[in-house]
Amino acid sequence: MISHLRGEIAQCGDGFVVIDVGGIGYHVNVPQPALQELTKQSNVILYTHLNVREDALTLYGFMNSTELEMFKLIISVSGVGPQIAMKILSEITLEDFASAILNEDEKVLTNISGIGKKNAKRLILELKDKMKKKMKGFVPTSTSNINYDAVSALVSLGFQQRESREAVDAVSVDFEEPSIEVIIKAALLKLKEVKE
């Protein structure tokens, strides 16, 4: 019904923005990374999904069509609603989410707030084949496999998925052929810097 909105940001809040489109303010729920991007801009375009329930019409907005597509894919899973989908897109990158589904990595999924073992299993079961079709032609390099394993190790140490991914991506460019141990050590130092 509403496929995208283009306008000025009238207000930013916790998990939402209000976009002024021709004098009308649209309240749009957005994932955390999008919110951080949007606070730096005044004119924006958001790709949207209108969720219709008996008691509410809720708009969800995304920076690009890929995020929107992933959101729709996630909410197609039985028992997984828009709130959980937004938590997934706020706490983990699209690439890491796709890798977790394809590698059947429940640990990564259960580290997302609101997702227990049951939901993690359901996400993997219902999305694996769909994800394979979407990721066709995507061949992860050995470096990205090492990066993925390093991120998983950091998550198992208690760090958030997104901050782990950012730290690993930041340090992995410094090495030509890094081992997983080297990346984890460097990423831990990076995470320590950020916390201080």
C-alpha cells in the first residue's frame, strides 16, 4: 500500500522516525542502524512495509530494498512478528543473519534478544531454502569464513553480534592472510578501545 516515503525528518525517537511528506507526518519504525544513519540526514527515502492488524496500522521503514526484502522474509516465518524481525535487523547484519541461517548456527540467532531456541530452529527450518535461492551466486571467500567464525567466537564471549562484526571487519583489513586467533585478539583489543 505504501511502498516508500520521501521527505524530511521531523523527529527521531527510540526505534522510530517521523517523516514529513508534504505536511503529513508519518511515524515509521526503523531498525537501530537505520536510525543512526537517519539522524545524520534531513531529506530521506525509506522503503516501507505497512503492517495491518485489527487494532493498528504500523509502518516499518528501511534504508534499502534489500533490508525490506529480508524483513518480509523474516515475518513470513510462522510465530515471528515484526517486533522480532526489527530486533534481528537491529542486532545483526544481513550477511551474518543469512550466514547463520545457511550454516544452521542457532547460537548466533539465540544471542538476538527475543529469540529462543524454538524460534531459532523455526527460522532456520523455514528460511534455509528461501535464503539459498536469494544468496545464489554469493560465494563467501575463505577470509569471510574466518571473519564469520571470529564473530561467532566473540558472540559466544558475550559481545553483541553487530559490535563483533564491526570490530572484526575493522581489524581484518590490516592482515593479508590472518588466522582466526589473530583476528579474535585484534578484535578484542578494538572492542576494549570502544568500551573505554
